[in-house]
Amino acid sequence: MKDQGVLLNVVTFNTLVHAFCKEGRTSEALNLLEAMNDTAVKPNIVTYTSLIYGLCHSGQWREATKLLEKMKNQGVRPSVVTFSTLVDALCKERRTSEALNLLEAMSDADVKPDIVTYNSLIYGLCYLGQWREATRLFDKMKDQGVLPNVVTFNTLVDALCRERRTKEALSLLELMIQKGVKPDVITYTSLLNVLCKSRQWEEATRLLKEMVSQEVFPNTMTLNIVLDALTKIEIKRKAQETFEVVIQHLKTLATT
């Protein structure tokens, strides 16, 4: 293009960088970044964010971290998307300490984290069993005016259920409803699993009824959890009958 006298501008470069990154061809994309430095065209936020996304998507989080520092040194201010992309990559690599450092860097750069940023961090912490830290971050998120969504709640509910902290998990369910966030099958399945394992039959029955009333359709895992509780554990006849009625109702909902 250059040899043919075609004027290359930042849009042209960004289009090519994005295309290379989308194809996982990060080496070619980085070569284009170097080529931009040899011209009067300066990389912008779009250039760097595309490259950081491509590197993260290819598992090259170290290179992405270096590129973030380079862009800041070049006077290009990272956006919330730039930061969130790298935060998510670090969390998936179980490097939550570095991800939390980026959260601090966002604050220093006056870039407000969004729901994507917080969801990645909460997931990363919960995956490592750091549910207390995740809960604190959840509270901080709300204090910052970022509204949790169903993904946020489900991640925390599941983590608490895995730790057998049933009361806290049920409290989160109540908070979801209060905040107008509708629980889904993932929410209910996590809770039913821990309730059945801990033999809290009355609470499990109540939750099943609530699930039915909310018209939340069960999946295979939901039904298997309850059926397993019925077949492997001896429970009171009344509770068993209630379970069976609710299960039949759920099956009906699932097939309509």
C-alpha cells in the first residue's frame, strides 16, 4: 500500500492490527505497531487496546502487561476496556494479586472500573477459594456505584455454597431479589446442591417452590441433585412427597 502511494493513517493501521489480532497473529500486529513508529502515524487507544486484547486472547499476558506500560509511557491513556481486558486475562491465569494491582492502577489513572472489571476479579478470587476477599470486593463495588448483575451474584453464591456457607449464600439470593436481579437456574442449582448435601430439606423444598413460582426452568443438573437426594437419603415422607410434587411441576415446565 505504501509503495503504491496509498496514504496510511491511524484508521488503516488500526483496521489491520485488529484483523491480525482477531486471527491470533499477534506477531504481525506487533510488527505493525513498530511500523507505525517509523511513520508520522501515532498509535492511539484503539491500537493498543486491540493489541492487548490479542495478546491476552493468545495467553500472552506478560507481553500485554508490558504493552500497557508502554502505552502509558507514550502518553496514551488506557480506557476501562483496556484495563478490564488485562484484568480478565490475569484472573484466568490465577494471578489475582497482579489483577488487583491493576484495579489500584485504574484508580490512580482516574479510570472507573465497570461491571466487567469487578466480575473478572470476583471470579478470580472465588476460583482460588478467596471468598472473603471476593465478598469485600463485592461490597466495594456497590459502594462505588457499580450495580452487580446475575453473573456477579452467581459467582459469589456458588463460591459460598462450595464453602458450605449456606446462610450467606441465601442472604445473597435475597439481596438479588431486592436489587431486581432475577435469579436463574445457575443460582438455584448452586443453592439446592448445598442444601441437599447438608440435608436441609425444608429449606430446599421452599427453594424449589420459589423456583417454580419464578418460572425458572431446571436443567439436568438441577433435577439430578434433587433426585439424588430423594433416592440416596432417607427423609421424612411428607418432605419426600413435597419434593416429588415440585419435581413433577418442574418437569412439566421444562417440557412446555
